[in-house]
Amino acid sequence: MPSTKISGITGGEKTTGVSTDLFEIEEADGSSKNMSLDTIKDYNQDNLVFPSSIIGDIKITETYKEITASYPWFPLMKPDQALSTSNFSQTYIDYERAKKVVYDPADTNVSSFTGAWSSGIFTLDDTDANNAMLDGLSEDYLFQGDYTNFRLVNDGTNDFEITALSASGLTITVDTTDNTPSGTSIEIYLNRVYGSTTSCYHYSEAGLANYQAGDGKIAGLRHRDQMQLLTGQTSLSPTIGMTLNTSDEGVFSEPGDLLANNPSGASGVDAYKIGFKSSNSPDARTSATTDGETMMRSIPIYKSKYVGEYTA
């Protein structure tokens, strides 16, 4: 049932095939407006708020629709920007500020990552959750390109801005200008603005594909386009012409000596080997053992998030 209701006819007359009766539409907040029957359909499509629409709900549409006071759905393809209580309710700001990195929420549901502080450097314990979080956070940093308006670390008391990451070293370095971190665990907040409780940060989703989080994946962090690393070699033999051989790495793996099948007298064939490696392609994987999805087939859509209230 919609949270608005039609409470009665307030007046009007009928012409041929058209009703001009005005119905009183009562909103969930107690306000009301008069509306004719020929506009109710459009009103229902664009403005009615259903009980299932709660802050954070996602709507997918075929065409772009701007956020307004009567249509409080924020388009997620908008550019990176800070959102504040100047336009959004404190309830929505608090909702975004509370969101943090969670490892495997449907199973282990880890949001607190263990380790130890040494000055402004937090060294994480070598666990599946910690490694997955740091790998995802490092990839998100590479996607963004710098630490400006980046995710925040919290030691249980204070927020800290990140200044360096090392996935191989299992470390996160933070700015300690305002506070000194302590404790044996950290949380990573996704949308906080440093030093503000009345703002949150929006990261544009324009051009990004979606995947279902779970199975150890980290939700809320961005990843760059990548392709699987391909490696191999091409050998040219003056005796047998051109043959394709592969090294013992990558997806074209054939173990053994590349010269084993070459005919006698072709000892100089090594000089003609041409190697190839797809890591020279932009954003290609740089390790033959690196796992991950390749770019999926796609079609443009528009995603918007329900924010509850909006003031232009």
C-alpha cells in the first residue's frame, strides 16, 4: 500500500470522456494537495513513496531523472562530491557515515581488522579478511589515483586520513596530526568526510559495472578494468618454417624445453624467438597467477539511491 492516500473529492465537473474532479492526496508527512484524476497516474509513477522505499534502496531506470524534493532519489552517476545537511537530512548523512568495509558479510561478516600500531603505521595480522580488505583498499586507491577525499581509518575512537598503503607489507599509514592512534584493530569507513559529522562523500558510479558481493569479496570499493595476463613465445625455424611454441607460464602453458621438438641443425632458432606478454597493454594484469574477473559485457543503465528527504 502506498504511504499516500486519496481522502475524497473536493469538487469539479465532468466533460466528455474526461473527469476534472479534484481528489485530496494526503502525504505521509501530513501535508496534502488536490489532484485531478488525469494526473494521478503520472503522480503515482514519479512521486508516491512506498513503505518498502527506505534510505539506501536502489532504483534502476532506463532514462536519467534528476533528484528533487518530490523525487528524493540521488543519481549515483553524479561526479565525486561531498554531500551535506544543506541538501540532505542528517538521517541520510548518518546512514552514509556509518557504512564501512565488510569482508564476506553473508558468512564471516568481518568489519574489524586486527593488527598493531607503531606510531602512525598499522601492521595487519596475516589473515584472509585482512588481506582481502587491504587488497581491495589498495585497488580502490589505484582507481582514485591519490589519497584526497579517500576512505578513512578508525581506531575505535578517532578517524584518520590514509597517507600510504602496502598490500605486500600488510601496512596502512595514517596522518597523526590531530590524534595518535591506538588499539589492536581498525575499521575502514567508506563515505566519511574527515572532521565533519554533517557531511558524507559520494563516489561516482558512472561507467562502473556491478557484481554481486560475497564469497570473500569486499563490497563498496572500486576496481579498475583488467584483462587476464597472457604470455608465450613464437619461434621461427629456417628448417621447418614458423612454429608456435609456448613458455611454461600463463594460460598458454606447455612444460618442457622449447627446443625439444626442433629438428637437428636448427640450433640457431633461439635467435628468432619473439616473446609476447599482455602486461604491456593498459591496465593489464602484471602477474600470470593473479586472479580476477575480466571486463564484462554491458549496457548503460541509471542507478539512483533513495535518500528520504532532499532540499534543493
